[in-house]
Amino acid sequence: METRHRIDRLDHRPAIGRNDLLIGVWLRSAFAGAAIAVAGVVSLFDPSQGLSVMTAITWIGAGATFAWLAWQRAAARLDGPDDDASTTPDSARVVRERPAARAQASS
């Protein structure tokens, strides 16, 4: 019984770092950009909105561009290095063997 370790539930929570927060911000920004683009498309088909054609095209272009750029930033954050991860390379973690002690030459 004394050799068993207690499991502390608080130690097993997933670590939420800055990287996860930024991914969420960029994904929400992509959704907002897509919503602006859709609003531009809707205003093209429904002229009662009172927007000019150039304004609607500007909304479509700006919203689609912003959505695409935000999506790319979120994907880069997902594929990039984790800010919370250790910066020690795997090769430095390998335990290297010490060279064998050489015997003294007898004369």
C-alpha cells in the first residue's frame, strides 16, 4: 500500500496555453469575416437593404479576404510549435554513455 502513488485529479487537467487561446481567436475571426462576406452576397440579391453594388462587392471581398487570412493563421498555429512545449531538442534528452575508462599501459 505504501508504494502506490495517489493520483491527484488537479494534476491531470489539460494545460490550456496561449497557443490554444490564439487558435480560438483566429477561428472566431474567420467566422466573422465569412459572415461579412455572406452579408455582402445577401445585399446583392436583396436590393431593399439599401446598399450600393460597390459596397456589397467591397463587403464580399473584404470579408472573404479576412476570413481566409484568419483561417490561415489558425492553421499555422495548429501546425506550428506549441508555446507551452519544452524547447529542449530530443537529441539533448538522450542519455549518453560515458566512454569506458582506459587501463593504464604497463611498461
